[in-house]
Amino acid sequence: MLVVLFPDNEIRVFQSAYSPSRPEFAGRIKNITVNVGREAILECHVNHLGRYKVGWLKAKDQTILALHKRVITHNSRIDVDHEENRNWMLKIHQVQESDKGCYMCQINTEEMKKQIGCIDVLIPPNIVDNLTSSDVIVNEGEDAILVCRASGHPEPQILWLREDKKEFVVYSNINNHTRRETVTQYRGPVLVMRKVQRHQMGAYLCIAQNDVPPAVSKRIILNVNFKPEINVPSQLHGVGPGSSVTLTCVVQAFPTAINYWMKDGKKMLLDNDKYNISEDRKSLYERVMSLTIRNWEKSDEGHFMCMSTNSLGEADGTIQSYTFEAQTEPTENRYVEPTSMDYDYYETTLTHHRKEYYQAQNDDQTRLQDQSVFDRDSNRDDDASKQNRQRERRKKKRERKQDNSAYFGHQNSGSRSQTSSVQMLCIWTFLSSLISMPFVGTASSIRSL
């Protein structure tokens, strides 16, 4: 017992907190965090309980859950336990979200003693379907907005990505400025895409996660509507008689278009023994149309048209096909051994060209020399000297002609008997090039041949 005298002479008597006859709490109740579906246990430690009893209540509405060793509530998930009259435990099995809150441990002394402990229930994310977009359909060039909302504790984070892991374009608002980004993933409950194009069509995944397993996702399809467009890889085909040919057109359209083939704009072609018609799907909006024509005949020539139509419009492409007659291959160039007549002909021709060349060279040299001498001596007044020089030039000219005649005569008399067949072949090759292009050389180079 503790006696205290206050300044105003007031005396108050306090019961000592450490009196062995009075119960007391040995420590605070620890708050706990537990995943939904698990078991939660709150522990209340009491010393010197004696004849007193411990009770458990829900702090929010003061609902009595248990009194000492007996459960009062009708909730079958709640149980109590104790160890040596000191450790009193409140157990909640298969915790639910509604179990989240604070609980009170009381000792029924004259002046009630109590402590409070709280339970935090972690709840995995759950996508709220009525607040989340279903499949979205827009026309090409319009904006697309995808929304994903999720519940859970803590609050889930939303992650967007394409199912095929490709990049996509998003617009985000940062500091009142709109920014365009090309990303592989985007965080936020609302995904905004401006002026969408057909390549942005596909499946997008909205993934909600808050570090409480498991994460959940929803698949949202973005469809982009546009009228058909046709690309023809090859617009002209030549086909040999009796063979087969395959004509192809690449069609892009959404919603899915009706595709068919026509000939000359009049006859619709059907799949039969003559024609094989097929389609190969490349993506949500692209298909390859194929038309195979078997056993080609002249009558199959014409304009083949691939046609495509959907609710937004139509398109067509034209392919012209004709009969291609194979040509015989030209005779191969082969080497033919020259005959003796060929050698005689080319030897005579070579000799003739040599004479013409030397004659032209001599004439050009004579004219140049004459002109040079004339210019040099034009101012001289000595007529006798000029006549002597002219006579000397004429003499030298006659001597040069005699030398050339002697040289070519010797060549004509001995070359045919001394030239081997290999040398004749070389002469023949040289003449072929000489005849086809102008000859450029000197007299010494010719003489060396």
C-alpha cells in the first residue's frame, strides 16, 4: 500500500501494483499480420491471476468471445487456450477478411484491467470484373482505353503487357504534360492508346499483384476495325503448257472479310479439279489467299481477281497470266581447229595489213619531216641549197621504199614454210582482235610479231 500527501493536505491511498494479491499483465499483446485462410493467435500474459478470470472481447463492438476457459461466441473458428494459468491465447482458425481488427484481453478485477492486440489480414489481389474492361473494339485511328481494377490488402498494383510480349505505345500524363512512350509493360489501372493502328490489335494482360500470393490476371482483347486492303506480290505470271501455277494475294481486314476469286471480272472460281483455293491465316487481321491452277492450257489465260469484303468496305487485286512457250537453247560455242586454207587466208590478210600500216607510218613520217625541214629552211634565200636538200629527201624516200619492199619480200618467201601451226593460231587470234578494233602500235611492235 502507498500513502501520498498532496500540498493541499489531501491524503490518498494507492494499492501497490506489485501486491502479490493482485493480478497484473506481464507484457503487451503483440500485434500480428496473417494471410487470409491461415490461423491467427493473440497471446495475453498475466501474473498472479489467483481467483480472477480472463476474458476476450472484440474491441470494436465489445462482443464477448470467450470467458476464461469457455468460448461464448457461436463462431466455430474461434477457440481459447492457456498455459499454467499465465499465458491466455485467443485462436482464430481460417482467418477471413472480417476477422481483421483489434481484440481486448480483460481481467475481471474490481477495477477492470485490459489490454488490446490487433490482427491485420493480408488479402491477395482480386480483379473486380464489373469495374474492369471486357474486350474493346475501336475503329482504326480512334483512341482505345483499357481499365483494370482490383481489390486486396495491401492495395494491388496493376501491370499491363501484351500477351505476345511485343512493344506497344502508351500515353501518360506527367506534371500536366502528355508523354508518348513505346514500352513492353506499363503500370497503372488505366491504359490509354491514342490513334490505334491495326498492328496494336491483340491480347493485353492486366496483372494485379500486392506481394500476397497468388497474383491474378485478366486477358483483354483489343480489336481494331478497318476495311479490307489487298497486296499482290506478283501481278504477272508466265505459265508453260501442262504445268501448274499458284497465284497469291495478301489480305488485311477486320472484322474478318469474305474472300473469293474471279476470272476476267465475270466468273467466280470454285474449288474443284481445275482450281485449288486456300487461305493461310498469318495474324488476327492478315490472311494469304492462294489460287492454284492445274494443267495450264491456252484457254486459261486471263485476268484473275482476288476479292475481299467486310462490313466496312471491299478491295480487289488483279493478276494477269499468259502462256509461256519455252524456247530451244542456242547451240553452244565450240572451238573449231583451223584448216590450212584458214592459215593461208589469215597470213595473207596479216601481210596486207602490215604493208598498209608501214606505208601509212612512212607517209606520216615523211610529211612531218618535210614540213619540219620546210619550216626550218623557208627563210633561206639560197635556191641551190634548197634544191639539193629536196633531192636528198627524194633519195632517202626511195631508199626507205626499197628497204620495206625487201623486208616484206623476205617475209612472204619464208614465213609459210617456217611458221608452225601454233604460231598460225596466234596470228589468227591477233587478226580477230585487229579486225574488231583499230590498231595502235609502232613499226617495231609489228616487226616483233
